[in-house]
Amino acid sequence: MPKEIERKFLVKGESWRELGEGTLYRQGYITTQNESTVRVRVIGEKAYLTLKGKSQGMSRSEYEYEIPFEEAREILEELCDHPQIEKIRYKIYLDNLVWEVDEFLGDNAGLIIAEVELKDEDQVINLPPWLAEEVTTDPRYYNSNLSRFPYRNSSFVR
């Protein structure tokens, strides 16, 4: 079973911006009942369907498949919950790791999160100086929850 193991952090300052180029992402979620997520994501001219299991610490099962771009657009418009997530993702390569820094747009503007995928939960990593608080296990920062309870919404407690 494919597993995703990642850590997430809030980002501080602006020094990270010069380390990578950004790409626009748009993604939507189809409602599930058991803390699993079904996501459709468009990145440039490519599109993906992703199924993720319930988070257990920093790990969860993940299955991702490329799908036709036009079908993804239809799914986003017709089947996914609204509002949807729009963000610019910057890929930053440090110490043989790929840090993905997401600068959220729309209802989540002002929120910047960095995440890094690991080989195992015990992997030791050097944390870049532009990281702030770790939010790996805080469900408020899951993209699926940010689509339902946006960062700029007064109900998002910081």
C-alpha cells in the first residue's frame, strides 16, 4: 500500500521565495464519511485524482492517478465541494529533500505552509530557518479542511 509520510510547518518571512519557482494549483474535494479524502487537482495542463486514507500521525495511505484534464475540470465544477483550494506551490530543493511551500490564495490568502515528504517517520532532517510552528498533526491545516473552513474565515482559530 503506498504511504505518504510528511511533516508540515507554517512559514515565516520571505527568504524562501528566492529558492524556487511557483506553479498554480487548483484542487477540490469530494465529501467522504470516514476521514479519507478524494481530491481532484489541476496543475498547469495536467490533472490528477488522489485518494488519501485517514491520517495516523504523519503517515497515511495515498493513491494518485493522472486523469484527462477536461474531465478534471468538469469534476471540479460539478462534483467537488466549494470553495476550492487555489495556491501557488514552490518546490525548494535542500539537503536531498524537496520542500513544497504552498502560498494560498482566495479565502485562504495569508496562509503559507511548507511540507516535506519523508522516507520514514524517524527520518532526521535539518529545518530551514524560514520555518515556524510545526502543524503536521493539526487538522485545521489539512487542505481538505481549509476548503471547508478557510483560513480567512473568522471561525478559523489561530
